[in-house]
Amino acid sequence: MRKIPLLATLVLAASVLAAPPAQAESFPFQNPRLPVERRVDDLLGRLTLQEKLGLLHQSQAAIPRLGIAYHKNGTEALHGVAWSNHLNDNWNQKLASGTVFPQAVGLASTWDPGLIKKVGSAVGDEVRGYNDADPILWGLQVWAPVVDLLRDPRAGRNEEGYSEDPLLTGAISTAYGKGLQGDDPFYLKAAPVLKHYLAYNNETNRSLSSSNLTPKLKHEYYEQAFKAAVSANAATGVMASYQLVNGRPDHVNPDLNSTVRSWTDRTLYNVSDAWGPHALTDLEKYYDTKPEAFAAVLKAGLDSYTIDNSDSGPLTEHLTAALDQGLITEADVDTAVRHVLTIRTRLGHFDPDGGPYKKITKDVINSPAHQRLNREAAGEAAVLLRNSGVLPLSSPKSAAVVGPLADTLYRDWYSGEMPYEVTPLDGIKERVADVSTGTGLERIALKHLASGKYITATGTGPDDNAALIDTAPTAASQWDLTDWTDGVSTLRNAGNGKLLGGDWRSLDTDDDEPNGWYVQQQFALERQSDGSYLIRYAGYESVEGWFALPDPYVSVSADGTLGLAPKAEAARFGKEIVSDGVAAAAEQAAKAEVAVVVVGSHPFVSGREFHDRSSLRLGDGQLRLIEAVRKANPRTVVVLETSYPVIVDAPTLLWTTHAGSETGHAVADVLFGDVNPAGRLTQTWPAGDDLPSIFDYDLAKTGMTYLYGDDDPLYAFGHGLSYTSFAYRDLKVRGSTVSVKVTNTGRVKGDEVVQLYTHQRESRFEQPVKQLRGFERVTLRPGQTRTVTFTLKRPDLAVWDYTRGRWAVERASHDVLVGSASDRIRLSTTLRVPGERIPVRDLARTTRAMDFDDYSGVVFADETKAAGEAVEGSAGDWISFTGASFGSRFTAGVSSASGGAIELRSGSPTGDLLGTVQVPATGGIYQWGTATGTVKAGTGDLYVVFKGDLRIRDFALAR
């Protein structure tokens, strides 16, 4: 979501924010001894219509006459309390910055739900602590965890999710959510909301693109990550995502009501993402008017509108108009308000004493206990990708610690400000007496070849534009170049220490770090065949139609002014190396007993919310640094800090995310063996950039993730090494229990993450290569053996039978696989599962077009704006139905603006023609008609081939 400006929450009228007066009368809704339903009914009956509508906004005004205080939704708590933990203008005091834990993908890399519950509990405590300090600014509904499945590592928000696997994602999100909300059976410490429902994993055109989901993958994959936490009562609602699913915006996805609420018998409080309801008219053009759009949002199952900052006026206006137009009823409003009031009751908002968690104060923020937990989490999350034998380090007398991330830590968009920072250099200095360091960066000058002048910084203000001034490089015209990932770099001026940035018109140097919603401090130096360079501004541009200039380049006007222009007008520059940090780092490494190279990504550069990556490659400058240091000193350890997979390899390679304040301690703990690494990858690291379109969500076709991939990855799902070794034996399957004995066969204590997978050998439907069914992180002393037990029940092996629209357990043999990674299976056995045979599909019955077996060219579309799905195609596109029986009388529900035809063919899209049926023009995509005709009856594989632009909702081939 977009960040809500801090000051916008502080401009509400004093009367609205005033503390509620003491109540002489005790209302039933204030009585904690009454059932929640009765309390909510009582309060609902006392509210005016305008008050009810106001409660549907993210910023809910106080109601003094009832003693109800102000409430704001949406404290960010992804891996610690984020945003606003700086100067609090309302209290005029400096609040302590909260604990910043490892990024979410790093937390999941622990594969340790018990630890993650502790982290969630600590974050929940700090949410309460901030709320204690300022209940206006810090609400108790938290927008975390993010359970978007990481099916594509290029997606900009990779660091916010947990895994490409739904079971692992569900286990980690359940643990984190349980920790956030506390252990009380009724009251909530904080109210976690899962982001972002549904199938959201691309930033490019995120409000305009549609995720095409087959029914099978929708049910078996995309929904499961949300279902786990909701069904475990570890979440109090979901947030709708920005994009569309099968042609319908997720903000009006009817599954928010019908499906999501069916997963639990507890009340859910669902929310929109920021500006999402407005996008329905302003960007997506899905509805013509605001009342129509806002009514649809409410009826789809969202209870809160995250719009217009603290101003609930537009929402009230639009919903009042919707009521007047009969688009919704007051009963619809009451249903949503009940959801709001139920969760607020569970937060203790209406209890006289504020509930059991009210006693938590701001003293918990960044407490020593939370700092210790942070160090533990960062250590458990680290993944040892490769080890040549250099690790663990054994008391070296000297070390060279070099690289762009050696002595700095970075926060991401959903991180708070770190209260303190322990860098890798700091952590290593605590253990090694003689430590040298350096950034390993090239310092360059950029010479305009036409004029002979250099790009020169002129000051640090927003109007101090860089210019072509120096005729020989000075500090003001020298730049420290950091190649991050995806060919994107930052340029820091040697004279003033500021970054070069673009504002879509000119260049300036007024920023300490890449920052802001539109990160403008990003450039790509593109080498030309003649050795010159073009400088492409790689900040945010032309996203969802916001800006008009795609791919702008640095240009030089006739008067010598620097600006941005299309590539055809780009200026050519020479790149001159003033000083070679790579060579300096190699020289330091050659003199040291051990070298540690700390490289990686910047969370704001080349991929972040609103911006996907096009490549997974580590920057050339960082790769050169690794190779130069390795050549100078074979005892080199590469520490890789990234928010996502990158393509890099080294004989000894340790990966961590941007792991918060304790990063340096955690890295040193692992390097020196105080922590035996046991983090495991939660997503596949591809070996190359040759990946399918980021907009293609059909894993079964694209081969993305370990579930469907058959290529050899750089590092597999579940991969991670240890300083000890483990042996597996005695794999047994008895009833619903799978057991295996695991022994530590090495010399030091260590953790092993034992992973259980299955593969269904025979099926009516396409099955994954393998699928995670369970995992456990166990600690073993040298020589110790433990029996690890998993529960694998028959319903766990159910598949989505789209031929009948229900779950089914098929009669089949299953490979039961146990190992330490998805590509390192230690033991296997076979499990024969009794089940049903899926009957031959009878297409004489009405069949939804979406329930195909295969397809080509088509897209999946909305049947109406309220509900239903259809298949949309053009000439030559097709859908197929395998092993079917069908009659000769064809009837189909169709829509088409201009008309067309449907061909039915046997065996292939160019096979024997069974018949052609004309499709009449219906007048529009939501105006449905009927196409009928006679074709040749038969059995086998039926192909429905589109001839013309049309949609098919359903069809039957009666006998």
C-alpha cells in the first residue's frame, strides 16, 4: 500500500480527537461480562447512520456521547513497528525507535514457527507500547503479516512475503499472527490483517493487470496461504490487493465474503488497500461512479475504506449516495459495522479498563529482551549457501572486511528506523584485533564527450542542480559508484556525500540515501559499442500511466544544462576511474588472514513496492569485487545481504536478508561458529534470467517454484548447509504418521530442518513435482538421534477436482520423501492411498468454461461485475476438455460485442472438425446470450476453438 502521510493523521479537529468524557451511565456494550454479540448489538443500536458510516473509514472519529475514543486502522508491523517512530508532533516528545527484526523473508528462513511466534509477540507488545504513548497515531489493527506467495523472485515486494510454498507461508504467518494477537482466548493484543488478497505478485501495472488463475491453482495454491492463518484464528481479516483476478478487481472480489469468511467461525474485519476503492473509478474505470464503486466494495466483503487519509467525508458522501440510489441498504452497512465493532471490542476499546493488554506501556519498546530476541532471529535466519571449509572461522588474528554493505545497514519501506546499528564490521571487530576495511567501490568521473566537461555537484539543496562545470575532476565531480542489482547503480558525490538524483526534469544532489515513494536516486550506466556511456535514469517512471516519459536518459541542452530526455536525445559520457576501490580491497585482503566481502542489494534500489526487477544479477562492480578479493586471498567469505534471490556464487557464501539492528552480531555469530547455521531458503533461486513473464501466474505451465520446476536452480527451495552433518534412517509410514530417525554425525551441535514432501504418481490432474507436507527444525548434539514425526492425513492429499467443483482424494500411489532440501531427498518410500477414481467427464451436463483441462491464448474474465468467471478468447485461441463424453446438441452461454463462432474439434485444436456454432452479437461483454448448434457426438479430448472475439461462460453437449 502507499504510505499514509504522518501529518495527515494529525489534522483532525480537536473535538473529534478529544478523549471521551466519563460516562455516568454504564452501557451494556461496556460490560466485559456480556457476550460479544450482545455488546455489539447494543452499541450498534445506539449509533446514528452517520456514525456508522464513519466507522467504515480507516480513521474513525471519537463518539464522546458514548465514551468511544478515536481509532485508526493500519499500523504497519511487518517485522517490527514501522513508520512514524520518530518525532511525534502530537506528544512533542521523542519516542524510542522500535525493534527492527529481520525482513519477513528472512524470518521465514528460520523455518521455526516457535521463534516466529515470539517475534510476533514482541512486535505486538511494541504496538501496544506505541498505542500507550499515542493512541491517535498508533492504532491496534496491524497490517501484517504479508502472505503473498513468492512465485516470482523478480517481484518488487519479495522481502515482504515468506515463501513460494503455501504450507510454509501458512505456518509462519500463523505463528506471527498468533504472537501479534496474544494468547488470551478473547482479547487481542493487536488485530493482525493478512495482506494482500489474492494472487498479488507483480508491481508493474499492478492496478491494471489481471492475475489469470485456473480453478486448480486458485484453490490448491493461491488461497492456501490465506486459509491457514484465518482458519487457525491467527488473523482478524484480510486486505484486498490492488490488481485484478480473472478480470475483476480484487477490491470487489466476492470471495472476500463467501470464501474467506467460510474459513473461520470468528468475525473478520476486512480492509481495503490504500486508495484501492478510488482506483475502481479513477484508474481501472471498472465503475462509472463513486457511489456504485463504493457500494460494490461494501457488498463484496470489505469493512474498511483506506482512503483520503484522515478525512472520512468523501466516504460518507459516496455511501450516503449509494444508500439513496438503492445500491446498498442500511442492513449492508450494519453488517460491516458489526465486523468493525466486534474486533474493536476484542481489542478492549469499550471495556472500562481497556482490557488485559492495556497494561502494556511504551517501556517495552526496544527492550533488552527484544534486542536479544532480534539477535537470535537474525542468527537463525542466516543461510549458509556454500562452504569451501573456510567456515567457521577459528580465531583469526587479522581480517579484511570490505564491500558496500560492510559498515552500513539499510531499512526497507516497511521498516521502522533502527534504534541502533551493529554492522558486519562492528560484529567482526568485537572478535578480531586487526581489522581493515573499505567499501570496494570505484570512484569515477563522468565526462561529457561533446564539451569535455564533467558532471559536477553544485550544492545540497533541491534547486542546486548538477551541471557540466569542471574541466578536470575535482571532489565535486567525482562519484562513488555502487552497482546494486539488475544493472542499477547509485552515484554518491565525493564532495558533499549526497546521492545524484533525478526529478524527471533535472539532476540534483540533496539526498543522503535512496528514499521516498518514488525512488529517484537510481541510474544505469549503459556502455556503448564505441566505449562511451549513456546514463539512464532508472527511478520510477511511466508506472500505471503516472508519468509520460518512459526510459529517460541524461541529456545536455544547447546551453549546457543537464536534463532528462528520450534515449534518442541522450548525451554520451566517458567513464573515468579516479580511484579503484576494488583493487584497494584486494590489496587489504592479501595482507589479512581472512577476508569477508559484504555485498548485496539496497532495499530501495532496483525493486521495491511499485517497481519489479527485470534481472536477478548482482551488480558488475560487486561481482568484480568478489573475484578480486577471492583471487587475493583464498580464505574469503562472501556475506550476501539481499531482499530476494540474486545470481551470484562463491566457494563460501552466507546469505542474510537486511536483518535489522543486530545484523552484525548475527553475521559474526555464524561466521565464528557461535551459531551453527540452519536457515533454509524459502524460495527457489534460479540459475539464470530466462524466466517466464512476470504476469503469468500459471505455475503449472511456466514451471515456476519448486512445485512445478524441472530446471536445475542455483539454489533449491529448502537449501541450507550446516557446520555439522546429519544422517537419516528408518523412514516409516504408519497410518497418518510419518517418522524418520535423524542423527547428528558431526562434531558440533547443530540444527537440522527435516522436510517432508510427497508426490502423487497417478492422477486425473497434473500434479506438482513434489510438495512440502511438513517440516521440523530440530537441535541435536553430536551423536544424538531423534525420531522426527509428521502427521500426514488422508485429506491432506486432496486435490481440487475441477470437473466436479470439489476436493477429492484420488486412489493413487504417493512417493513419501524426506530430506534436508527439495533437491536433497535422503529417504523415500511409497504410500498407497485408497480413494476415488475421478469419473469420465460428462459434457452433456452444463460445464463451466473455466473448468477446462488445458488452454492456449485465452484470458480469464469476469462474468458480471459482481460474480462469476468466464473464458475470453480471440480467433485461434482454445480450451480443451480431456477424456470427455459428449452429445451433439451444443448450447453455450456467450457474450460478444461483434459476434463470431465456436469450432469444436477432436484430439487437438486442429483435429477433426466436429462442428461450427455461430455466436450472435450480444451487445457487450456483460450482456449474455445463447449460442446453439448441432455437432458430431463422441468421446475423447474435446477442443473448443474461438473464432472471433467472444466470451464463453458455460456450455453443454446434450445427447
